[in-house]
Amino acid sequence: MLATGRPVKTRCLCTGGQACSGIGSGVRLMEGRNVKHARLFREGANQVLRIPREFEFNLEEVTIRREGTRLIIEPLVHETLAQVLDSLEPIDETLDTGEDLPPAPE
């Protein structure tokens, strides 16, 4: 179902457009996007998603977050300190210079 509340119409290409049994290539067209069936299985206490080859990431780590019923998987981007500092908004506050502090004990 889309965020608009409309049901999503899908056409399975596994079986030439017939009702999909989940067996076969699993490629589906959904709202103009290429969608593929994927297998979930258990490994110990974790649920594992087997990512099809055409969706593979060429890296070792990703971030994962939930948006409603969707899981969003994105490449993990390591930013340099310079990139983080460049992304910060300037502070419009005047910082205390410490001029009104008592002298330090000797």
C-alpha cells in the first residue's frame, strides 16, 4: 500500500505476469521501480536478508532504519572531521571570555 492509502499494483515477471508464487527470478515492477523478491532466514538471534546480486553494495557496512513498515538500507558514509565542521551552522552567541572570574589559587 502506498503512503496515499492506494493499494500498489504489481506485475510479476517470474511467471510471465501470472500470479507470483515467489519462485523464479522474482523480479517485479512496482510503481515504475524494479523490485525483487528476497529471502529472509534466521541465523542465531538475527534475521538475515539475502540481498540479490543486482542490489549488492560494494562495501562492508550499511545503515538500516525503519520508516513505517519499510526498512531503508543505505551505504554507511564516513565523513571526515572537516566535512562535519563544514556542515555545521555558525553560532551567533558571544562566548564568555572568563574575564570576570576570580584569580586562580596559588
